[in-house]
Amino acid sequence: MVKEMVNPEARREDAKFLFYFVFEAGSGHTIVRSVGKIFSCGDGRHLDDVKSLEELGFQIGYRLDVAIP
């Protein structure tokens, strides 16, 4: 999905995608938690490639941030 966007960095063969959950803590502070990384040239064998949002503890109200460094 991200590769189909206009972002040229996402189309590179060596692109890396970092995933974060962003949510509000009970104290009102914003928490950013790293939840995985995948590579565009991956063969699906990396552990993060097969994790579901549920397995990672995603909850209603969380936002998903994707970074392409």
C-alpha cells in the first residue's frame, strides 16, 4: 500500500519501513512505541513481516505511523 503512494523513497528496492504506534497515555502524554520494521526487498521471512496489528497490541484510538528513513 505504501509503495503505491507517490513517495519515491517507498519505491526503492532497498527501502526500509519503520512502524510505530502513537497513542495518549493516561497522564495525557503522547507515547510513540516502535512495533516493527520491514524491507521492500524482503522475502517474507523477517519476523516483523508476519505480525498482525492484534499481535502487536494495537487498540482503538492508536495511530499507526510509518517512516521511510
